Amino acid sequence: MNTALAKRVLETALLCSTQPVTVRDMRVLFDDALGADTLKVLLEELQFEWAERGLELVSVATGWRFQSRPELRIYLDKLNPEKPPKYTRAVMETLAIIAYRQPVTRGDMEDIRGVTINTQILKQLEDRGWVEVIGHRESVGRPGLYATTRHFLDDLGLSSLDQLPLLNHADGQAAILASLNSPQEDSPQVSLSLDENDISETPDSSEGKTHE
């Protein structure tokens, strides 16, 4: 297969896929006739060829995908005026703590935030597919250790945690997560918007809280 045809096959597969495509899956397209290095070259050529178009080819945590360019969001939003779900500051701060300090226990999060964390917050993040328990700390009660998922990185349009901006404070980290990406019509990216009114959380004093 010549390079032009291989690139066209790769381009078509990426455009038609509803999920990021891994290099392993790309090799299957060509019955393993093309190696990872060759595929990387083809992907870079596709990125260059699409540089001036409305879509861009990007690498995220679970593979490669085409997505609309961020600067075009204001136009695409007119086709889909429905607002994406928004999250309370408590949810975003908890997510930021997990993203920047992982792996962490619920007790660690409460120590950092200075308040008891509502169980619903962690459930909401787990249901969204952004965090998961990856193990347990060998201490009293063996509390669960929370970490972010590859799906979380995909939704932010990142390929690794190293791409998160370096910040020291949880509130700043939460704001960064909220502003990293906007929803895009043709990709699974979501908006991590702050909204103090959408989800109610009863503020709890840090005194007498129980670490789980």
C-alpha cells in the first residue's frame, strides 16, 4: 500500500470513529504491515494538512481523534444551544485535588479543603467517569485511594497529567480545570463549568469530621 492510500485510510478511520483510535487499532487497519513509527509520521502529516481547517487532529489519553477547533465553538453553539451541565465549586475543587494530588483518600481531600466532603460529590465524579478508586491505603480502615481516569484526560483534551498547568492552590486548580476546554459539537470534550446553584451541598464544619 502506498503512503497516499495509507494516509487516506487512516484519515477516514479517524473521522468516522466515535472514540479516539489507538495506534494498536490503526495497525489492525493495515494488518500490522505499518509499524508505530510509520503511523506516527502519517499522523503528523495529517495534522499538518488539517492545520488550516475547522477540525484538528489531536492525541489524547486513549488515542487519536479529530475535533473542532476551540475558536469555532461560538459558532457551533448556535446549532446546539442547550447548555452543558455545570458543577459546584465544591465538585470542581474536589476534582482538582484528585487530579493534582492523586492518589488521595477522602480524608486527604477533607484535610486540604478543610470541610467534610459530601459523599454525593465523589459519586458524581465517579458516575461521570472522571475518577475511580485504584487501591487502598494500608492504614486504619484501609480507605480508598482516588485517582483520575483516562476518560477525564480525554474530556479535557489532554494526553497526560503532565499537561495540567502547575498551580499550588486548590481554588486555582479548580478554575484551571473549568477553563481548560469548552464543549465541542463533534468531539466528546465537555465543559467543566462552575455553577454554585446547580447542585446543592450542605456546608459542614471541619470539626468532628470523619475520614473515610
